[in-house]
Amino acid sequence: MLIGEYIHTIDEKNRISMPAKFRKELGKKIIITPGLEKCLFIFTLKEWEKVSKKLSNSNTELSFLKADQRNFNRYMFGRAAEVEIDSIGRILIPDFLKDRIGLKNTAALIGVEDRVEVWNDKVWSQSQEAISKQAGELAEKLGNS
Amino acid sequence: MLIGEYIHTIDEKNRISMPAKFRKELGKKIIITPGLEKCLFIFTLKEWEKVSKKLSNSNTELSFLKADQRNFNRYMFGRAAEVEIDSIGRILIPDFLKDRIGLKNTAALIGVEDRVEVWNDKVWSQSQEAISKQAGELAEKLGNS
DNA sequence: AACTAAGTGGGAAAAAGTGGGAAATCTGTG
DNA sequence: CACAGATTTCCCACTTTTTCCCACTTAGTT
């Protein structure tokens, strides 16, 4: 399971090292896609298979949302990239994804169960502050559903 | 069952020793997460499995499609850490968790049935005073529900 | 007072993260 | 098609952080 928060730097060559604790689970190749909210999602190949299968199959359940579905899939698939992890655990983030979330020198790498999220570190800490305040509320809400 | 209150110091390397009475039950590895209210939760791996299963409904659907779910998972998983207990019973508290609850030199370790809570010792004693005053009231409330 | 167990502190080795050079590849131009 | 310049890839090296192990101190027990 991928958990925890790590702040790493992005060097001039656009490289960023994956936290050592994530490497075993991530394997050698990963899929990086634009995420929801201002972040990127990183999936293992295995997880990506699951995700893409579910996204494409959900037509059956969500047929009334077809146009939305198409657009969402364009969003997720169209900008996804397969990226290799180098011998010492670093990846290259494509420029178009970097720009999308305003990455500059440092990024926050967040393990969220079955994916890694990449955030501008400042945006991350701000959004966490906001979320921590709501956490109790959210917990109750999810607890009831 | 984990019970009791212990005040321990946190050294310059961010280490804190688990009370000897907790060690057998905690095992070799634990999960430490932000708690609700201003404390951290420490779970055994077994307990964490239960907790995380309840938190994510990733078996049934994609965990990232609902905004509330995303945010709560970021909070619970993103700021969790799997931590080993060293040969003499100490753990390392990640900085981002330490900061969150304002830990400095000493912490209160509280056994609460199936988890351990970590508090800033001063915050703990204050909140205890407050709670003891309400305890009777709280009991009635819970008895009625 | 000696012994044991629990908690605290610190040094040395190992690992993780960061930076940078050189070879290889790509791009565009004459 | 050859070449220069730029970009990418691969590898090595440095620095910082983490991990592992050992030793000291305190408190409670016999």
C-alpha cells in the first residue's frame, strides 16, 4: 500500500526521485496522468489496467453520461504517459503535465492507497490545511454512507 | 487491550519509545496516522487493515471518482506512515506528523482500546481536564443512542 | 546494595536524495 | 548527406538522512 508524504526536489533536468518506500511497489514502469484537483496521478501498470478497464466499462452503468464519459476519458487517457524509473529511482515528468499543476523546484509526492499523487508542495500544504479542518466532518459523512 | 497514559521524550532524531506494556500487542510494525482532534493514531497492522478497508471502497468502484472520498483518502493515507519498532521499542515519528500536532520534546502516549494516541503532553492534559468535566454527560448521551 | 527492566542518548555504517559530467541520440540547417 | 547544436540517457560522486548498534541512566525489586 502506498502511504505517506514526501517532499522532493525537481532538478534542472526535470528529474524527481520516487521515495524509496514507494519503489518496490511501483516497479520499473509507471503511468502518469493528469489527476483530479491540481495534481498528477501515478499508477503502477497493474493498477492502470484496472483503472482503464473500469473507465471504459462503466458505459453500461453510466450510459446516460456518455458524452461526459468520453470527455473524461480523453482527459485521463489522452494525456497519460508511460514513464520508466531509472536505476536510482528517478522519473522524468513530461513538461505538459508539469505545467498543468505548476510544478517548479519542489514537489510533494503523496501515497494514496493505490496511487501516488504529485503536487506543487505549497498547493499541497494549503489544501491539507483546509482538509484537516473538515476531516472530522468528512469522517462522519463517510461513516454514515 | 491498550490502556494507560505514558509521558515519554522525543529525542533529536525524532525517536520515541513505546511504553513497554504496549510492545507485545503492537508487534514489530505499526501504522501511524493523523487522528481526529489534535493527536496521532497508532494502529497495529491488523487493526489498520480493518480501518483502511472501511475507508476505501476501492473493491467496488474507483476510489478517486468522488471528491469527498478523494479528500478523505488524501488525509488518511497521504499522511500515514508504516513504521518499524526498533530492537529496544522505539519508533520514528515523521516530521509532517510531528508538526501537525505540535510535538516538541515530550509526548503523551495513550492506550485507547485498540489504538495508541500520541498527544502533545500539554494539550493532552488540558483536553483531559475538559473531558473529565463532561464525562458524566457524555456517558448519558452514549447510553441513550 | 546489587540486579533487572525501561527509557534515553550518541556514534558509525548504510541508504536515500541530489547534482553534474560525458556519451548517445535527436533536430534542424547548409 | 554531413555537421553543429541541443537534448536525452547513462553513470558516477557528493551530501544528507536514516538505520543499526552499543552504552549510560534511572527507577523499581529483591
